[in-house]
Amino acid sequence: MRLLKQLGTVAGVALAGNLAVGAAGGGWVASLVLGIATGLLALLAYRWVVRRTERRRPVEVELAGARAGLGAGLLVGTAMFVGVIGAIALLGGYRVEGWGSLTGAAGLLGVAVASGVTEELLFRGVLFRVIEERAGTWVSLGFTAALFGAMHLVNPHASLWGAIAIAVEAGVMLAAAYAATRSLWLPIGLHIGWNFAQSGIFGTEVSGADTAMGLLHGVTSGPVALSGGAFGPEASVVAVLAGAAAAAVFLRLAHQRGRIVARRSRALATATV
């Protein structure tokens, strides 16, 4: 029941934010302002519903760790995509054809904030965390990563490979980042930094969505395994390898810090329901 309440609360805010952007006409000011507002409201809604359903402080989104965790995530997420697109460009799969739009990039920042915050609250803050309590880290990691990848099958230009790529480089990596820190700020920052670098800086598709022009007018070409094709660089083997490497680092940290949760016995799980 608490799982449904938490998912419903955060998803409701995300839906309302998307509808508000659509009703406002999708201009860059509306996208920026409403995107940031959606992220902030989703965080407040998450804090409220966790307190209400679990009777505890939502320490995973405590403001005390927000600056460091969010800042590190933004830096690492952006740097990761810079490395990925740089490797793709060196292999001939990406080129810059000119300057894009500063206002377009500002609007895409709002989109990145809204999607980064709401998706992390839903998938890592609610689903991963609650399932982990019952089934342990590894089961929760596999299930939520697969679900996160499958969710992208409804995106434009989606494919089974694209869903698998998203499951590994985002679903596994972001859950591993949460497991290592037990804070949602790092995965939120990673998600925002990665998405904004794709669209807002380098002007590429994000999970199949042909977004507005960012700072650069970028074009991908060549084999799908290299460029990601119409789905965007996230379907590139380069991106999958980068995400898998980062996930391995985070999981190692989680293990070293004793933050890998074992699966609970059936008797204990039943006794505490």
C-alpha cells in the first residue's frame, strides 16, 4: 500500500508538471520555470508521503547533503557524457555543424531537471528502496533496472537494444549510485547532468526524443552500435560501457561501505509486514 501511495504521489506531480508545460505552449521560459518547479514540488511531495506512510525522516533527500551530492552528480554525469560523445566523435559518429540556441538550451535544462528528479524519486527513491527492503540489493537492482529500460520501449525510435542499453547505463548505474551513498542527491545529479549534456549542450536525441536545439547543432551518423542511431547516443556501445564501468565503481563502494542489503528470510518478511 505504501508503495502505491508513494508512486502515485510523485507520479501525480510529474504528470501535472508535464501537462503544465504543454498548456503553456512549450516555450523556453515555460520549460525552464515549470521544469524546475516540477522537480522542487516532486521533492516536497516525496518528503511528505514518506513521512506520512513510513513515519520517518526522509534522510535520503536531506538538505544537509544536497549541495555536495547534487554537485558531484552534475559534474560526473556531464563529464561522463562528454567522454562518451568525445569517443563517438573520434570514431566518426558525431560532428558539430554549428551553433545552436542559448534559449533552447535553457528550456532543455528545465526538462532535464523535471525528468531527472521525478524519475529518480520514482525508480530509486521508491521502487528500488522499497523492494530492496524485502528482496535485497541484487534482486531490486535487477528488477528496477529492467523496468527502467522497459519503460523506454514506448519512446520514439525505441528498440530492444535501446531498452537494454538504458537498463545498464542508467538503471543499474543510478541504483548503484544510490546504494553506495544511500542518498538520492547523487543519482539525481547524475541523471540531470547526463541528460542536459546530451540535449542542452551537444544537441543530440535523448532516449529517442528529438529535442529542441541545444548550445550546439550536433549530428550523429554511422553504425548504430557507434552512434546509437535515431535513439541517440544512449544506444551506443560506448555509452553502455561507460555506464557499466561507473556502476561497477559504485557497487564496489557500496560493498566496501557495507551497504549491500541481503535478502530477508520469508519468515522475517512475513513477521514485519
